[in-house]
Amino acid sequence: MMENTQKFYESPVFVNFLLIIINTFLFTLKITLALISNSLALQADAFDNLTDIVMYIAALVGIFYAKKKPNEKFPYGYYKIENIISLIISILIFITAYNIIIESLSEFTLYFRGESKTIIISPIIFIFLIISLMISISSAIYLKFAGKRTKSPIISSEANEKLLDCFISLSVIFGFISAFFNFFLLDSLVGFIIAIIIIKGAFEIFINSTKILLDAVIDFENRTELYKLIESYPRIKKVENLQVRSYGKYIMLEIDIVLNKEIPLSQIKAIKDTLTSKIQKVYPQIFKIIIFAQTQEKKITKIAVPILDNEGVYSKIFDHFGEAPFFAFLEFKENHFEKMEFNSNKFINEEKRKGILIADWLTSEKIDKIYLKKELKKGPKLVFDNSFVELIVTELNSLEDIIETEEKSL
């Protein structure tokens, strides 16, 4: 997710809209000059800009339809519209690039027969080519700046593509310079190379669109870290299933999670919302997250208790939460006590935020309840409340008393 301080000229909508205008201008200019000059390289360069226009339009369509809510007819929304558009246009780009390759091969044959074509050299055309190159370079610098500011992988990717456009435009200029010295073959060669690059770009669009339309699951390079991030969430027992799908340059995530206890629907919604925000903060390229939650089959309850010392079930409950030398962890399955563990209070010597640090540690252990002798301060209480941990202020004295009480109540 982008920060609230984001300027309008850094937003993906503005960036893609601006790029469509720039590339439409460049395409119109280059295709006109290509017809006037008879340059195959310039014609190929124009259609490379057309390939970019397709990608930017698809990105805008994706952004627009991402805001439309799913409904009964389209439960997963309208994201695939951009891929249908991309698929159709990628086929048209294939045909165009194929024709450029055939024409360049024909020009090679004519050249070696001594019948090479003539390219019309004009200072005005050359000046327009320089202006076109400057526009591409300026666009690449702007995209690099916007990508760095927003940390947007989409804009950063578009910056890299624009740098390739600069290289292609520079190659066309070299072709025109060689034509000035009556070496016309370089124009055909540059056109051939650009057509290959166009085919590569169109092929990637075609394959990605086809995969998405077939609901193919993609490889996500941070998959392991993503698993760990989700499993570290306090109320989640395990991740049952995780699927990552691509929608153009956007990523959609589906997760099946198992909660460690039965939780009211209102709390489940809060868990989903908080987990979604947490994931998108770390992975802003994931623009849509769908979470399916279920509770574990056998109810397991985990309880934390501040204690004075480790004396097994006879351990005494300590009065002060933050100063407790140890914490006991009691685990119950269904209505039976299963096991207990003891851990030293790792934050006992902290001078600041001791209660909050302990609360964060205990929630990371996925506890369901904590028994206390006294009410907690606002900070640690808020941590437990946000993780839906039940706070029980008790007059019981030992772990044995807690075990008996829990087995009767479960």
C-alpha cells in the first residue's frame, strides 16, 4: 500500500495515463516518419511503442476494475478483462512483428543482390528522432524517480522497460546515420532486431495473459517469508493453503488459514482485516488478498500464567505481571490437560515498555488466555485485546488450581 503523503504525479493511475499519452505521441510521430523516410527500423520502433501502449492500457484497466467490488455473477471481480484485452492485442503485435521480419529479410536479399532500398535522409526527421529519444530518456528518469519514491514494483518495472525503449531509439538513430553514408543495410538489421524484441515482449504478454485466464498459480519469490509472516500472526494455528496468482503486473493472494480456537465472526473479520494490512505493508505488490478462515478440528487452549518459580503444578501465581521471574504455558486439548512448559521472563530487566514487550512475546506464543492476580495497565492490555487474548483476574494461587478450574469449565 502506498503512503498517504503520495503526490498525484506518483500514483500508478497518473503514471500509466501519462505514459499512454507519451507513447501514443511517439507512435504517431514514428510511424509517420517511417512512411516518409522508408525506414524499416523506425517502423519497428513505432510498433515497439504500440506494445508499451498495450501494457499501460492493460495496467489502467486493471487499476480501474480492481476498485469494482465482486458480485454474484463475478465472485472474483473483473480483473481478467485487462488480460483478455492484452491477449487479443498481443496476437496483432505478433502479426505486425512477423511482417517486419519478413520485410527485413527481403531487404537483406535485395542488398546482397545490389538492389538495396533508399532511405530518405532529412535534417527535420533527424531532429524529430533526437526529440523522441529525449522524451524517452526523460520518461525513464521520471519513472525511476517515481518508482524509488513510492517503492512501487509496477512503476519500477515500467522504468526498466522505458530504458529499453531508449536503447531501441538510439539504434534507429545510428541506422539513419549509416544511411547518410549510403550504408542502408544497418536500417534493415536494426528493424529485424527490434522486431525480435517486439516478439519477445508480445510473447510474454501472451503467455502471462493465457496463464491468468487459465487461473495458473505463479511462483512467488518471497513465498517462504510470506508463509512465516502469516503463521506468526497470534490467532493463526497454521496456513492450510496459499495460492498466488498474477493479474497483469498485479498479484492476487488466496489463503486458507486455521485459527487456534473458535472465534466470533466479528473477531474473524478483524483478524482478516489486520492480517491483510500487515501483508500489504510488507508486500505492496499484492493488491488483492482473499482469506478463508476455519477453526481447528480439536479445540486446543493455551494459557499463560506469571509464576514465582518452577515447581511444576505447585508453582505459585505471581502478583506482578511485569516482574514475574517465570511464565508457565498450560495446554488443554478438548477438556483434558495435556502439557505444561516453563520459560524465564526474558524482559524482566527492561526499564521501559516492559509490560508491552512481555505482552507481545506472549501473543507470539499464540496463547488464548492469561491468568493474572491484578488488572493490567493500558499498554499491555491493549496488546492482548488486539490479539483476542482473554484476560482473567483470579484469586487462585497455583497452577494446580488453574488446571482444575479449566478442566471443569471446558
